[in-house]
Amino acid sequence: MVVAMLLPTLAYPICVAMLGDLDPGPVIGGYLGALLLGSAFAAIGLFTSSLTRSQIIAYILGALICFGLSLVDQMLFFVPPAIMDVIQKLGAGHHFQSIAKGVIDSRDLIYFGSLIFLGLYLTTLAIQARE
């Protein structure tokens, strides 16, 4: 589903490449980052959906978790300096920005892979507990 939503946007880099020089690193990194971030948020949404029968509650809970992961690294001025680095690395924005620059670091891939795995694993546990 995430790939299907990203496919139509491929027209933009193709047009830019035809009109001038295109640096492929940030473009590939941006698409990879968007794919990983979208997949992680979809896994979180699946997990929150498995916790409740109400679609509205699942949406609100999933949106709050994803919103929190997106903004945690933006709220660093509220955090004591001793734990600022740890809190920054918990945020999805920090890892997405790193990949979107074209620098594909294994720490960022592990972060998103862990979020996806954790979301899907907790979903299966919640469904099995319901049965």
C-alpha cells in the first residue's frame, strides 16, 4: 500500500532529471525513507487496530503514537541535556532525515526495521490473545 502511494510521485524526479542534473542519492534516500517510515506507521496502525474493535479509537491511538514518534526529536528543548541524545534517537524524524539526505546508515535501517517488526509482532500477539 505504501509503495502504491509512492509510485505516482515518481513523475517528479523523472521530469527533473529530464530538465537538468538530478542527484540520485537524496532522491533514492527520500523514497527509501518514505517507504520505511510509511511501513513503520502502517505496522503501528495495524497494532492499534488489533487492540480494539472500534475503528475510531484505533485511528486516534495510532495517530497519537505516530505523531509522538514524529515530534519527539522536535521537543528536545524540554528534555534535560543528559538524556537529549537518547530521546533524539528515539524519534522517527531523526532517522528519516538522515536517510532522506542520501546517507543510508545501518542504524536508521535497524530503527525502522525494529519498528516494523515490533508493530507486526505485537499485532500477532494481540490477535492470538483475542482468540
